[in-house]
Amino acid sequence: MIERPYQAILVSAADGVATLTLNRPERRNAIGPTMMNELLYALEDATADESVRSIVLTGAGKTFCAGGDFAEMAGGGGQSALPPKGGFEDLLLAIVHATKPIIARVNGHAMGGGLGLVAACTFAVASRDAKLGTPEVEVGLFPFMIYAVLERVMPRRRLVEMMLFGEKLTADEAVGLGLLSIAVPAEDLDGVVAGYAKQIASKSPSTLRLGLEALRDVDELRMREKLPILAERLARCLGTEDAREGLMAFLEKRQPKWTGR
């Protein structure tokens, strides 16, 4: 794996597994432009490395990913040391269309954009005490972008209910809805993830690549048509007074006052 000046993620590789760790535990691994950009580089590098057979995506500390970084959305934000490669839309496409299996190691809560990362991965193994959900509506936003990946794995009616209510699912509920592959006790998480990686390593790399390329190619048109529309709707929502109020209320730790504008 190529060494790069990452600021928001950690990257390591051993025994054919590249591990990409969201590394902002003080922000509950909230995802912003810097992290998105760095993940795109790391995924590209892992794909190009012939010694890497599978990729594990996880979070540092007790949270997988709390979702979008509202502080950055409200005007703050870091600056990546790497040239821009893309944003969240590009990241979701890179994960969904990966030609090496990606295992989400869900070590803790996965909310909003973090849940989108989980849904985009090939497999998702979670600690049983993790919660997964779409709380965006509580701050005047809607999970526009991640709808494109969530609908691939969840029944539509249940998905819409979760998004409109801002619901948080238990890991066992998420397994029942197809959002997770399996939920296990926290102490078993690493062993189960290693088991997935071992299964992948025992198969032909070219066969897995051709299979994943085939899945990508038959899904590509639908995904590519939907994401730009959803990105435009997200931008429209972010421009509303309610979205600004919701984000400020979150940062100021108070209840939002909705105006409907």
C-alpha cells in the first residue's frame, strides 16, 4: 500500500487485508470532505495492490461513523493534504463498484452518511450493541444521498419509515432488514471479520473481480442516474432556513425551531 499524508483515516495492510479506519474518534468519526477524499485514495490504492484480497472499513474508538460532519456543513472544515479526488457521491460509487470485496466492520453506531457507507459495502458485520439509523430529519435534513444505497438492501416501505421518523435500529433489527450481514457480540467482531476475509482469500481473485465487475455493470446505470438527482435535492435542502436552523441548533445543543421555509 502506498504511504500518503492521511489526516482523517488510518490505512494498514496485512495478510491480504487492507484496513481503512475512520480516525476522528473525538468527532465520533463524522465524515467530511477530508475523510471522503482520503478514503477515495485509499480505496484506489487497495484495489491496485495485487497483494490485497479484501478491504475492511471500520471506525476508531467506540463509533463506526456518526454521519456527516455538521460543523463542516455549517461552514467549518479541514483541508486535505491530497489533491481533490471527489466527494460523497464518488465515494459511494467507489465502494459499491469496488472490484475487491469490502467488509464493513461496524464496531459501533453508524448513522446517516455512516450508515450509507455500511450499506454500500459488500458485507457488513456489526457488534450487537451498535445502533444504525437515519437521524437527519431531526436537524431539518433528509438522507437523500444514502437512499441510493439503502434501497439496494432494505425493503422500501420500512426504509421510508426509518428515514421519515429518524429511527435508530438495533443491530439485530438491521440484520432482519438486510442492512447487515450478521450481528455478533463485540468480543467476536474481529474473529468474524477475519472469517469473511479468509473465505475471500480462498477464492480465485480473478473470479471475484469478474463477478463484482458484472454486478457493477448491471447496476451502474440505475445508480449513476439516481445519485446526481439526489445530490441536487440535498443541495436544495441545505439551502433552506430549516436546515440552517437544524444545524445551528445541533451545534448549540438546543431544540430547533422549525419555520417550514
